[in-house]
Amino acid sequence: MRRLTRIFKWAVSEELVPAPVYQALVTEPGLKKGRCDLREPQPILPVDRTIVNQTLEHLPKIIADMVRLQLTTGMRPSEVCTMRPMDIDRTGEVWEYRPATHKTEHHSRTRVVYLGPSAQALIAPYCSRDAADPCFSPRENLTEFLAERAVCRKTSLTCGNRPGTNRKDAPRKGPGRSYTAHSYRQAIHRACDRAFPPPAHLARRGGETKAAWRSRLGTDCAKQLKMWQSSQRWSPNQLRHAAATAIRREYGLEAAQVILGHAAADVTQIYAERDADKAREIVRQTG
């Protein structure tokens, strides 16, 4: 509803619709939770560290370092994807990363991500490249993947294709210059599918074709598998929630607000889940 209101606001400024139309839309009350038939989105919860560690085993090194860095600093997925050496001030004991673009820049706010020793150890190997190049490159990840696959090759070099001979000279689509929030999330979801395979009754058996798999499980097999995978996957934004919760637990709400870059503490409370264990301990002691 807010988007529709902004559309009509722009239309009024362009003299495409009369101003009273926008004024009437502004007075329209918003939809209330639990009082309409629309689907309520699920809240974004912090991901458990154990689940992250299990997923890291199935991620490429570059993506795994991005996950560790985001979990350490609490930065947004887009901020870790666009990080460049030129954006990092490495003169002090604590490094400061100022993203070139960020979510709240249109409010004239400055975003600073503070990098401590653990974060510095993760990012230091990626700061030796050109200052304007992204630290985490999909092209570099693809190169490492192909080199690793060549080392693990089972077919003799005298048989089959030699490495690089079966690639197109000008492919229509290739790896981008930097990761996006979507491609970053997609890589994590693929690793989740490998780390948490579906149960036997949903998985394809050895040598089973896709048609035979559909015939065995029925027409809704793809829907069942998708629902299972969705329940086992986690997204990069949950790392930000996990970092916020850990910082709030150890150092308080104000510290979490500063590190996450929020202008108001009530926004931080959405990201930082309250520590239920602390509440139980207080109640246990006070009766």
C-alpha cells in the first residue's frame, strides 16, 4: 500500500492525476495484522551457529569467508558483496569499512562497519588486489572451482576433453564482476541442499531418471521437495540477525545499535532477538 501511495504521489508531481486522488490515498488506513485475509510473512530469525558450521563445509572458500565475515561484523549482505579494498581504512588498530552505497544513504547517513582482529584476518588476503576491484569475486571463485575439479579428474588426460578445450570462447552468460545479494543467497541455498539432503522417500535413487522419480512420488513430488528444502535453508540476512543477537546479549542494545548502523534502537530490537536464557536465569533467581 505504501508503494502504491508513492506511485500516485509521483503521478501527481507529473500532473498525470489530480492531487485529491493522492490525498485520499494518504488517509486510507493500513492493513492490520490478523485483521485481513492476506498472508502474514514469517519473521526473520537468527540462524544457529551449528547450522552455519555444517553449511560452511559445503561452501567454496570465498563464499565461506563472506559468511564468516558477515557473522563477525553483522553487516548487510549487499555490503559484504560490494566490499572493495579502497573502501577500507586500515590505518588504525580497528579497521573501518565505509560502503560506497548502502541502504540508508538517501537519509544522508554515514555507514561505517568496524573490523576487529577476527574480521581483519578474514579480509586481509583479499585486500592485495586492485583497490577498485571487489574483494570477493565470482570469477575468482569459478577459477578455483575449475582448478580443483581438474586436480580431482579421474579420466586420463589421454582420454576425453583436456581442461579448457570444451569451453565456449564467448559464452552468453558468465560470472559477474561481483556477487549480488541474490547470487550470494543462491550459493548458500545450494550448500544447504548438500549439507541437509532430503529424506530417502523424497530423494532420487541412484540412476533414477527425473521422469521415474516423478512417477514414483506422484505429480506433487517437486512441491514436496521444494517445501523440504525451504525448511532447511537459511539466508544471509539471518547472519545479521544472529550477530545482532550475540552483540546485544554481551554488550547491550546500544552497542548493537551502533555496530549495525541503526538510527533508532527500536529498529535494532527487530534484528536482535531477546535472550530468553537470560530472562529464565533472572526469574530463577528472583522467584
